[in-house]
Amino acid sequence: MIYTKTGDKGTTSLVGGTRVSKCDIRVEAYGTVDELNSHVGLLAEMIKGIDPEHYTYLKTIQNNLFIVQTLLATEKELPYELPNLPANAVAEMEQAIDTLQSALPPFRCFVIPGGNIQSAQCHVARTVCRRAERCIVALTLQAPVDDEICRYINRLSDYLFILSRHLVIAQGDEESLYK
């Protein structure tokens, strides 16, 4: 059964069973990462036939975002071990950014989201990523959050920006530049 009715009064359970308000900053943080994951999934499907390499990498990112969500949804020590982000997740993303950026023309001015539908979706995902980052930073003011999560989310917004430029240029479209 999909409905439990346990949230009907505006509360939800964290991993470990603690009940909190659905407007708790922890819920906002992992909920925004969930929204981000959905946008990354849409982006992945949009580029599946255009850029299989980055499609595959976006699927890896989605798995990592599930790990981030789980860690953010956990407020206390548990009698079992939770998954962690792969030790090389940030370095792998930095390598992907560097590889993409090396093939792009120099960044001259602000890019207006668009250029093509795939690039526009990158920008939607990027802005949701930035919101997720702000929620995670707000959570760090109340509870400890692994620094690796903050680094990963920060790099992800950079990756999505660079990927947006790549998708426009690789398809022969023109970037919309702010002038």
C-alpha cells in the first residue's frame, strides 16, 4: 500500500524513526535533493541518444544523489551502516568538468539559459542544485553534515553549467549570451 496516513498531520519520519515536521530544514534539504534528482533524470533521458557518455555519468550522479538524500534524512547514529558517497566522487566530477571545459570556447560573459532544450534542462537542474546547496548549508547551522556532501553538491552545479555549454556547442547550436 502506497499510503500510510502517518504524514496526514504534517510530520514525517527520518531514517531511524524520529518524527519531524514536513517543513523541517532537514526535510527541505533532502526533499530538494530529491527534486534535483528528478531533474537530473529528465536531463539524462533527454541526452540518452545524443551523448551516451554523459547519459551514463548522469545515472551515476543520480545514484550518488540517493546516497546524499539518505545521509541528509538521517539525524542520529544507527545500529547499521549507511552508504557513503564514493571516495572519488568529487574528484571524478572535477575530472568530468575539466574534460568538458577544455573542449569549450573560453567563457566570455554570462550565459542565458537556453540554446537548446537539453541545455535549458541543465540550467533548470543547476538552479535546483544551487537551492539544494543553500538548504544543506542552512542544515549545517543546526546539525553536522559531512563536508563531502557540500563539496559534491557544489561541484554538481558547476558540472551542470559546463554540460549545458557542451550540449549547445556539440549540437551546433548557439549559446545565448548576456550582452
